[in-house]
Amino acid sequence: MNHGHGHGHGHFEGPAPLGPLAAKIVIGLLSAIGALVLLGTILLWPSNQSVEVPAPFQTTGGDAVVTVAATVVEHDTGACGSISAGRVFTGDPVPPATGVYECDRSVLSIESGPDAGTNTLLEVVPGPGQPELQTGDELRLVRQTDPSGATQYSFYDFARSLPLGLIVAVFAVTVIAVARWRGLRALIGLGVAFGVLVIFMLPALLDGKPAVPVALVGGALILYAVLYLAHGVNLRTSSALLGTLASMALAALLSYVAIRMTHLTGLSEEQNTDVQMYIGHVSISGLLLAGFIIGSLGVLNDVTITQASSAFELAALDPDTSRREIFSSAMRVGRDHIASTVYTLVLAYAGGALPLLLLFSVAGRSISDVITGDAVAIEIVRACVGGVALTLSVPLTTAIAAVLSRAGGPPKPARHAL
């Protein structure tokens, strides 16, 4: 006669109590790293000293460039040489005395600054790099004083405040509509990241602080804010944060070694040359290295949070799944993610270097010279360093998340039919 009865055994099956201990270790590590980041922020905080505006960015009077708003009210093609060009006037501009050559003439209504309500004239000789103005275009003009003391206006750029504001608004509304409160928190985190960049990192670099520590501390501040704001304070986010911090440190080490090995200077980029010329106390190699570090954060964050979420979701679906099985299943997701993200990473850098590659393609240089040149080599090293850090972040974060996903303690006693 068969009879079955259920009874509880004196031991618990399932994972050993590694999860709670691992959770305490991870929380302790993140707390210690957070304290070091705050200490680094205090030590690297920029001083209040002001930096002189470099000569190429000054007006003729030696001051910083000041711009005002203006709108094109009339536009035609005619003789150049009017004495009203760049000057303030009301009514119509003074015709040129002699018509030596023709140019595009635009009468602009000045809408801000001390000369608001008056007009000025822009004369532009058509050619590459020159603005093509039309009636109704909204512009920004540089206002400065010439040696005689008279006010002079010149073209600075098109005004883009309204269209940029609309694009940003569409982006924000779309994110919030789909992701709801999490999307709103992500946007707040993005604002915090921008604040860290503008308030801490850039002033610290201008203050002569070492670029790599500034990038690591600034990157860590951004990661703490962005991850916890967007995804909440929990073990899932903590596992992704620890994996991302470790991957960022690895990216910094790899970037340093790669830059040393390849002797990259960064001087092939015009902005870096300007920095070396006008802000000589800033290290170009350090700035290049800092750019590698900060540039890797976005893709690392994307991969690590995906891996952490996959591990925790797999653990929640089947409470009897072992950590090894969670790790193996999440790694299958991770391998697909690596394959697609590496393509994204490399193609993004290739897209950024496309104008440069186009110029090289008509220069008659060999492909080996093009690839090993400083400008292209920077993008290759940047993509490869980011790819290595990205690839190694997947198993690291997945392992942390697999352990923490079972951090709730041992499961209930199992029942067995005898």
C-alpha cells in the first residue's frame, strides 16, 4: 500500500546563504567608493580664479564676445561697399559709392541689446563657408567696438533657441510618455550629468587639475546619480553600478596603455590644437584620455543595466533556478547585446570621422597611412578600448547580479512526496 505524506526536512535546499553576504559586500564597496568619490570631488574642486579669454575669442576691444538677436527684414543682391555695413542706422542703408563687386546684402532688425529697435546691414560675398541668408532668418550678431569707438555688428551664427527647444521638448515628452516616472527620473539624471560636466569637470580642467582623476571622479558622480535616479535604489541597480564603475576603471587603464603604446597626440584635431595654443596648462594627452573615459560611460551603462535586469528577471521567474543557471542564461542575452553594441560603437565613431575619411580619400594617400595617422588612429583606439571594456563588463556585471539576485535569504523548506 502506497501512502504519501509531506514533511519538512531539517535543512533548506537551494542556494547557500551567499547572497546576503554578497549584498553586504556590494553595499559596503559602493559606500566606500562613494566616500572616495566625494573626497576626490572636494580635493579636485576648481578654485574661483578666472581664466583670461584667449585672443582669438576676444572682440577687438579685448572683451568676451557678446551677441544680440536680429532678424533679416530685407535681402537682395547688389553692389558692396555701403558705409552702413555693420553700422547702426534707422530707415534704409546708404547706397555704396561705387559698385566694384556684388554681394548678398541683408538688412537686419536688431532685437536685443542697447541698439534694439534699430537696423544694421550685412554684406556677404557668396562662397564656401559663407552664410546663405533669407528674409525672415533669425540670427545672432557679434556686437563690438571698432578702434574709433563706433559700434560694429557682424554675423555670428543662426539663432537656434526655438527649434532646439522644440526638439528637446519632443524628446522629453516622448521619453516620459513611454517610460513614465522612470523616464522623468532619467531626464533628471541627465540634467545632473550635464551639471557635473559644466559645474565640476570643465572648470576643474581649466583650473589645471589632472584630467584623468577629474574624469574618473566626474564619471563616478554621473553614474551614481543617473543609475539610482533612473532605476531606483535597489540591489539590481547596485549590481549594475558596481559593474559599470569597475568597467570605467578598466577603460581608463586600457586607454592609458593604448595611448602610450600608439603615441597618440590628439593634435590632429583642431580643437586640441587650439587648447594647446591658448590654454597651455591643460594636458592634451590627459584631455584625450579623459574623453575616452567619459565617452565610454553611456554604452557601459546601457549594457550593465540590461545584464543586471536580465539576471534579476530570470531569478524572479523561477525561484528554484541556481545562480549558475541564472548566469548562463543572462550571458546568452549578453552575448547578443555585445555583438549589436560593438557594431553600434564602431559605426558611431566611424560616422564621426566620416568627413575626415572623405578628405583622406581624395588626398592620394595609402590606406595604411590613413589608418595609422593620428586622427583616424584616435577613433580606432577609442572604439577598441570601448569595445574591450564593454565586452568585459558583461560577465562581470552578470556574475554580480546573479549572486545578488538570490540575496533574499534561503527559500522556504521544500516538501517532498515519499
